[in-house]
Amino acid sequence: MIRLAHLCRALALALAPKPTRLLPLLVIVFAVFGSLLFLLGAGDTGFITSLRQGNGFPGYNGWRAGSSAGSEDAAKTPSNRPPLPHHPIDDLIKDSRLQFNMLMGKRSMTVEQAAARYRERRGRHPPPGFDKWFEVALEKNAVIVEEFFDRIHHDINPFWGLEPHDIRARSYGQPFVVRVRDGKVKAVTDEHEEHFRLRQWKKLVQEVPHLPDMDIYVNHMDESRVMVPWEEVAKYVVAEQKTRGLISPSDAITDYGGMADVETSERYDPGWLHGDSHKFWDHVRDACPPDSPGRKVSSLPTFNVSIEFPDAPVAEYTHKGYIKNFTAAMDPCLQPHLRGMHGTFIEAISMSTTKQLLPIFGECKLPTNNEILIPSAMYLAEDERKDYSGGNERGGPWAQKKDGVIWRGAASGARNKEDNWWHNHRHRFVQMMNGTTISAIESGDESAAPTFRLLPIQNDPYEVSARKDGRLGQWVSTWSDVAFNTMICSPAVKGPDGKNLKTCKHTDEYLSIAEGIPFAKVYDWKFLPDVDGNSFSGRYRAFLMSTSMPLKSTIYPEWHDARLVPWLHFVPFDNSYMDVYGIMEYFLGGHDEEAEQIAKDGQAWSTAVLRREDMMLYTWRLLLEYARVMDDNREKLAYVEDLLRR
């Protein structure tokens, strides 16, 4: 099949020498474009569709959003149901399909295509080894779209502003390292045993062939750790941009220099900052752009005050109250209210932060952090951490699921103290999903919910019917089963048996605990919300691969974000959680088919692009970039064989 992008490009070239025929030929272009979209989707019942058998992946040759993409009824799912009033989420679902189709139009099927798209997007040649990487990617039926690797360059680019020797020296001899020498991989640690994360990442790197020598310093903590001030990062980025350019193929080299010159170096000390985790926002704000709202406020002097719940959605990333830009929705610099509404900024369990650019790899980070992201150890260890995946269970058919929301978890995210607990995001989520608590507020008892406020009805963009009727709590009780299974008090309180109590005296009046639910059983519900804990949530990949519909709220980017399209593969919701009632009214109020389709699309797509093979391929390509940026000859290291073959 001729690829749509190639056809449009050919038609555009045909138009160029014949300006007098421009208008009629444009009509032909759009007619062909529309016809192809129809043919690509004809007969499909899903928005992510297998076109043909091929490429070794069952039922797979490419992916397209379905036949209605780009048409007026794009947000409708074919059915016999009566027409429903237009809703803002309809627009977001429609846009998600168009966005996904555009991405799939950029898929590379040959190394020549992949290298050309790399050069176009990155402004330099790919690193040596790119051809071997692409060859294995094809063998493993990977979907290769250059945009899927934007995160790598976002993370690596600032290091072009450091001297290569300094990068090597800063990575050498650190306490948790995956070391590569002469093609052999081992873990190096100060501890007696390999930490869980170090062990999993060592196994992953052992799967990567053809790596040059390097030290991969990994973050073993939940919390992210590198927070370079914005002005300094800006200088590094400018320095990187100045190094861009396509050198002559005759000047390119392919041999990496290695680590020999730093093998006897002392461990680099980046000046770790410890303590004062309740003032962490002050480090975050220094990493925000100067003109951002977050840069203009400091940490709260005390958390023993009422929360500052926002009175409206953040316009910069929402469409009529619902998230349209998920990347921006993760950014605390746009949401200064989060300084008192997310546990990361209240009092994290631990804090060890540096303001120096340090090559440390981690599984998540704040948008203001400068770690280099790699696939989560939680996602790599299904054998050890089945409580985060449910093992091989993925859930049954949609029609057999319970029509509601399920969540169980610990009251993690910050130290749960008597004078700060109501600022923690997980406490807020549980209270906002509790019908009894909501009903108390509706009856005038706002003290029942110190964690949140209901938006004033006259200014509420969501216009939830139950809210207008004064029965929001009653309605939420019909579909929400959300509770903590342990409170993790700080300080811990022990019971008569010497074990830590699961309840906290200071929260007993507001929150009760419920029995835990085996992870595999949560797939019996249709809707699976996922919120941050101490950092990211290790459940997310399993939720995406299930037959249920994930709802995601987070301030922590991960390696895979560029591969997932909100409102197509999952449903995003705000970190204030103010939009959750509107979202649930949409799906429970006549849009069950849309919810089922998002669940199906998310599962189909995640099982194609979030496999262990995909995590290995992402890591391989990341480490090629890492090896190059810390090499003394980095500006000459390049893959150019495709150009030499011309």
C-alpha cells in the first residue's frame, strides 16, 4: 500500500510546475486524502486498527485511527444509540485520533528512512551503531517513529554543554552503577546486595548488544534528584544547539573512546542537599522558567493551614476544563497551587538533591528535574513485583465488568503527619471519591473534607447534573470504591503485637481503611484511576495492558509518554482532581462505548509498543546517545553508511 504521506508529497510536487491548475488539483488531493482515510478505516470497529497480516506481528502491518477520523462525527462510536448532546470530551477524542494518525504517517520501515528522519529532527547524524539498532528493531517488530525518542534527546541534550571528560568523571565510581566494559555488564554498588532497581536495570542492559564502555549511574530512590536551575540548563541547551550540523560523511568516525582516562578517578561529589524536604518547592521554583507562575511563589512557611484549592481549571492546558495538553498538565511550574497539594512538595519520605548536572538515570522525574529517564524497574520485574501487575491477568470482557471505579493503596506520597496530612494528594483523591464526604460538604459541613473544595456551582465548567441537583455525593457512591488499605502514620504507631498500626489517630475522623484487593481483581472494574505515590505509580503499564480503561493523573513523566496519546489510549485527569466528576459523568452517562474503545485501543497499542523488547530498544538507543555525548570525539561520531551507499 502506498503510504499516505508519500502520496501527498508526490501530489504536492506535481502541483508545483502548474500554478494555473492549483485549485482543481488541490481538490483532487483532498479527495484522495479523504478516500484513503475512508479505505484505511472501512469496516473497522476500533480506532486503532490492524490493516493486514505482516512484519511478523499477528494482525499488524500498521496502525490507524478509525474511519471517522477527521470527519464531523469523529467523536462518535458506531451504534444504534440515540444522539447525545455534544461534549468537550468529544472534541478531545476526535483530536487524539488525528494526532495518532499523523504520528503513524511518520513510521520508518528502512534504516534510510529512520536515519533521514533522525537528521531532520535532531540536526545531526545518528550515533554509530544506529544501523545495528534499527536492524534488531525490525527483527523484533518494533514500531519506529522518530518522535517516540524525543525524551532521549530532551534528557541528553543539556550534557552537550559539559566537557566530555567531565561527564565520564561524574559517572565513574558512584554508589549504584551498571558498568559496561568490553561488552560485559555488571552491577557495582556500595551495598552488600544489589538493590532491586539496580538488579533489574543490569538485566536490561545485559540484553543490549554492541555497547561501548560506560558507567550508568542509576537512582535507587523513589524521589528524583537532579534539579539544575533554569538559567543554567538554558545555557547548556544553547551550547548543544551550537554543536548541531551534518558533518561530511568522509569526516565521520565510528569508534568510541571508552572510560580508561577516569578509571582511577575519585568519586565525584555533586554537593547533595539533604533535609528541609518541606521546602523542596524552593528548589523546584529555581528550575521553572522565569515567567512561569511557579517561579513567582515560594514554599509555604507552614502546612498547618487550609489548602489553596484552585477555583478554576488551568487554561494553559485544558479545553473547557478537560486536559488537552497532558505534558503541560504534569508541569508544576504552571500550577503553583500544587506546592500545597502534592506530597512531593509537602514533605517527601527522603530528599537527596543536587543542583549540578549529573548523569544519573532514573525511572521518573519531575518536568523540572534533569535525570535521564529509563524504563521503570517495576515494569521490568513482573516476576518479582506481581502486586504491581497482576501477573498474567489482564481482565475479562468489558460487558462483564463492574460499572465503576476501583482503587486501593497506601497513604504514601509524603510523611503523613498530624499537621500536614490534608495537603497530600492521595488523601485528597480518596476524600474526593468518597460519597459520604461529598454529601457532608453539600449539606454545609466543609470541615468534613479539609483536603479539597467543591467548585462554586455558578463557576463550575463541568456542569455535572448531580452536582447541580445537590446529590453529587449520592451519585458518586453508586460507582466509586476508593479507599486506603493502610495509612502509614508519621511517626509510626505500633500496636500490642509490635507491628505498625494501619490507622492514624489524626485521620481516623476523616478516613477509614478498607481491605486490600488482589491486583488481578481490580480488572473486574471498568475504570482504573492511577495517581502518584512517593513518585510515579508502578501500576500504569499493567493498567494500559488490561481490558479496563486507565485514568491517569501525575506530575512525573516517564520514558514512554511520547508513545501514548491521551483520550485514545488512556484518559488524563488533573492533579487537583477537580475534573474527575465531569469525566465520570461523560462515560457513565451514555458514552460506555467510547470508554470500552479507549480500553481496547490502549491495550492493543501498549502490547505493541510497551513490550520488554521496546524497553530494551529504547534503552539501547539512549545508551548510544549517552556514549557519544561523553566521548572526546563526539562531534565526529556518526552513522553515515546510508549516505555513503548513495
